[in-house]
Amino acid sequence: MTQQSRTSPAARGPGRRTVVGSMLGVGAAALAAPVLTACGGGPGSDPKTVTFGSNGADATPKSAYAALTSAFSKDSGLKVKTNTVDHDTFQKSITSYLQGTPDDVFTWFAGYRMRHFAKKRLCSPIDDVWETIGGGFSEATKQLCRGEDGKYYFVPLYNYPWAVFYRRSLFRERGYQVPRKWDEFVALAKRMKRDGLSPIASGYGGGDSWSVLGAFDYLNLRANGYDFHMRLMHGQVSWTDRRAARVLDLWRELTPYYQSGAGGRSWQDAAQSLLDKKSGMAVIGLFVGQQITDEKIRDDIDFFPFPEIDAAHGQDAVEAPTDGFMLSRRPRNADGARKFLEFLGSARAERQYMGVDPSNLAVHEKADTSSYNALQKKSARLIASARHISQFADRDSDPGFVATVLLPGLTQWLGHPDDGAGTLKRIESQRARFFTV
């Protein structure tokens, strides 16, 4: 996630990378009733209709999901009634939604975030679905789809990497070289600033505070390694640990080169500044491609892995969130929903989705990737080369902790980056509320 919001201000949303918001609190309950409710009725609902709760409110994923539901309906004779809600609202309302009368099938995220609802029994196991689709996925992908009890709860559709994106023509025109190490990265940012550019595009205003987690995760992964990062995300390490402090020290080096006014800007506006060559780089996901309408610009977009900080860890970890689908705890059309999930877990479904939305990568091992553009092919190679794959901080940690403690702490710190020790102390003071310390 996941994703992650990723829409225009009018349709706030792969957003699928958006954080949960007040996922475990009162705010979610207040939002859920009026805006994130199921499409269908009760037990007597139409057996020929499957309801589908989607967070794909952006134009591109909305069209891609429509292509999937249309193809399934044509094959199965079942109608899919889609309930589309903007991504940020979907995230904030999800707990109350699942506790009520949710749609039969709903979009969500693999890994920790899936296990959170499986453990709370707010979704149904789908081992029978995996008996049909299991041959198409790697063991690593299967692990992301299983709960703590070993049962399957998730059908994956796509993943996508985070990296440092840029425009090749800008680098060529200015004589910039792709950095591999931290010092080179900071030096390049300094040079871009002298050249009148915003070195690093940034926008975390409104519901887009999740976007700051990309930089935090990579700094921690590169400086302290995957194992420490995951222990920190799972609440097993103190946030006042010297290694966590080092992350903020490193981040402070970059803050002078962030685009000014980031706290009042959406991620889309920040991404647009990269496309318009007003910013030199952006730490962002492959979903930046959803902003592109000119194929000439798409061909000019490139990325490099987040730079090495400590040679002991190199660039061996990649952030690659995986998005897909889950089955509600009491689906009104259980048989139809399982047939829909079997279709969604097929190579054909992934091919159809990617044909509409080229900002993602298929995870099915038999999916046709011959139509991938250059950026997708390079992204697939990046993920394949990774020794470790993280999902994203808002997916690898307790959603309530991220939403109510970590994100507010980090975004506040970005406004005053001299108080690293105080920020970490405040975050640490809340750890025991969410994790067994």
C-alpha cells in the first residue's frame, strides 16, 4: 500500500499508498456511515451480483478496475456492482466499514496490513481460492498473502517500486550524473539548487502526509539495514535508539533541498513539478506515471535506486508495496465472490489491468509482460534484484501507530528539523500503546 492518496484534489486518492488515517479511532467511525458503505443489501441479495469495494477513484485505476469487472461479468454471467470511494476516505473508514456490512470483495494491501484484519477476523480466509490460483505466484508473494494462522486472506494484483525519479533530458541538458552514494546525492542536490531548481520535489499536504515515509524508509534501510528497519516498524526497538537518531540526522542534510511549501502541496503537484522540469528529483513510487498524458514525457522519465549510505547494506532493499483484494467476513454472495477472486488472481486479469494502468507491475509469474514500457521493465528488474523487499512504513507497521503517532511526528519534524531528539522521544512515548514492549 497502496498505495497506496493519488488523485486530483477533487478526487483525493494508489493513493493506494495513503496511510490509514484514524483507522482505529473515532474519526473512522464518523466517516464510515455516510461515505464508505456497502452497495448491496442483506442475506437476500441477488445471487447473480457480486459487490466490490474499490479505493481506485483516480481516473486510471478506476478505468482499469472497470475493465476487470467487465471481463469477469462477460465470462461468468455475474454482475459486479462497484462501490468506488476516494482512497484517503477508504483508508480512514476501513475498520468501521469492515465491522458493518461491507462489500463482498474489497481492495487492500498485502503483508502486515492484511494480517491486521485477518487477526481481528474482519475478513474471510480464501484457501480454496488459492487452490486454483496458487501455481501462478512465487513463494515470496504467497508469504505476503498469508495470515499469522497460515491461511490465505489476500489475492495480489500488482506491485510497484519506490525509487528516485528524474527526467533524463534534464540530466543530459545540465550535465548531471546519477549518484550511487549518499555524498554524491547530496552534492547533486546542492548543484541543482545553485542551478535554480527545486532539487527534490515534495508534497505532503492534506491527506498526502504518507508520502514522507518513502524517504524515511529508504534512509533507515540504507543506514541501518532491513532487519533493523522491520524491528523498528514492528515496535521491537526504541525510537530513541541511536540508529533511529541517525536517520533524522541524515534526513536533515536533505531538508534544505526539498521543494519549499511542501506541507501545503499535494503529491500530484509535486510530481508535476518534476515532469515540468521545475524539480530535479522525486523520491516517489512508479505511480508517478499516472500523472503523465504525453508519451514523449513518459519515455523521458527514469529512476535510480535510493543511494547507498552504508556499504554493509548497499542498495539491497527495495520498497515495493503489493496491492490486491480480500474477501469480507460475511459476504452476501460468497460463491460469486470467490469466483471473482479466482478471476482477479489470474494472469489474464493482470494483463488486462496493466493494459490500462502502466504504472504498476504484474505479480503473477505467467502474466504477459511483452507490452511493458521501458520504465516498467526497469522497475521489474529493480524488484527482481532486491535482496529484501519492504512494503512501506504504513503497511509494515501498526496502522494506528503510523497514523496517529509516526506521521504527525515526522511531518511536524520536517517543519522544524532541528528537534530530532525531541521528536523521537515523543514517538517513543507512544510505542507501548500499540506494541508489546
